[in-house]
Amino acid sequence: TSEAVTGYEENLNSLYLTIIIESVLSILIMLVIGYFASYVAVIKPVKALTEVATAISRGQLDAKIDQKILDSSDEIGGLAKAFDRTMVSLKLAMKANQNNS
């Protein structure tokens, strides 16, 4: 019976080790998937909007926002649309100011 208990304990320890390893691997996989999903959905569009804002601040009023970002129906797409309208308004105001000068 002592051998049976030892064998049972070894199997149980092996099972615990397998569960721990699989849990850690699952968490790592979820973190990697989460990172890439957030990169595509949030980080990349925000970086693109930042580049456009930087270009406009340097006087490049012909800077364009990526159409995929403008077509997006999420909050970042709404921000891109508002920013695009602001760019159009800025261009019109500058033209009106030049015409009045």
C-alpha cells in the first residue's frame, strides 16, 4: 500500500505541475493576443493621428488621416472624424484670413 500511495502522490504532483504549466502558458498566450489586439485597435491609430497632428503643427496642412481610421465606428474613429473636421475648418479659416489680407 505504501507503493500505491507513493505512485498516487507522484501522479498527483505530475498533474499539479501540468496544470501550473498549462495555466502559465495560457496566461502568456492571452497577454500576447491582448497586446496585439490593443496595438491594432488603439495604439496604431493613435500613433497615426499623432503623426498627422504633428505634421499640421509644422504647417503641413495637406496631411491626411488614414481612411481606415476615419471609417472606424469606434471612439478612435470618432476622434479622427472630429480631427478631420477641425483640419478642414483650419484650412478654411486660413484661406479667409489670406483673402482678407
